[in-house]
Amino acid sequence: MTTHQETRPSAATKPVRWAADAVATLREGARLRLDYSAQSLWSVDRMIDGIRREGTPYPAVETVLRGLGAYAGEVIVRQTGAEWWAGGGDHWVRTPDGRLWDPIDEARRCFTGDGSLRLLCRDATDAAASRT
């Protein structure tokens, strides 16, 4: 039996791992199942909002937010055929229309009450769909 394995750009290595870690952590700790669908980002936004409302200090959730942002980026990648790009320690998603999206920063903005991973995904998938 021969298996076909797709290779992903090296820029995807870290964010894919961060996303997978966030999925596993939330499944075990919060009993929240994330399935890499755009719909699942409603739950992620609500969870980040809940963390913010509890008054949790940013340094205590920085890694969690990075993982949730990477998860949202992976949702965009899977929905649009986008690719991860990296530079200077930052990671972005580049959709087929050439636009760059920063889901990790958007997760930080969600934590401050000024962002939405669900809306970022909607905008990225709408932009990618309008170019096809």
C-alpha cells in the first residue's frame, strides 16, 4: 500500500503545532471539541471573551492566545487553500488572492475586546472566494 503525504511549507511547522496543541488542550481541559471549521471559531471567540472577563493577566494566557490564533489560521488555510508565511518570528496566512492575514495578532486583539477570529476567517474566506 502506498500512501501519499503532502508536504507543507516550513513556515507552517510551528503554527500547525501550536494549533494542534490548543485543540488537544481544550479537548482535555475545557471539554471543547474544535474541528477546524469556521463555525468552531464562534466558540473560540466566546472562550477568549470569557478569559478576558475573568481579568486574567495577558502573560498568563499569551501561549493560549498564540495557539488559538494559529488554530484560526489553520481554519483559513483549510478553507481557502492558503499558506503559512513567516518572517522575523511572526507568522501570517497568505490566501490565494495574495492577501496576508495575521490570526495570531487577531487572537491578541480578541483578548483586548477589539477583535474576532470568526470575523477574520469570514473576511479571509470571502476575499479568497471573490477572487476565484
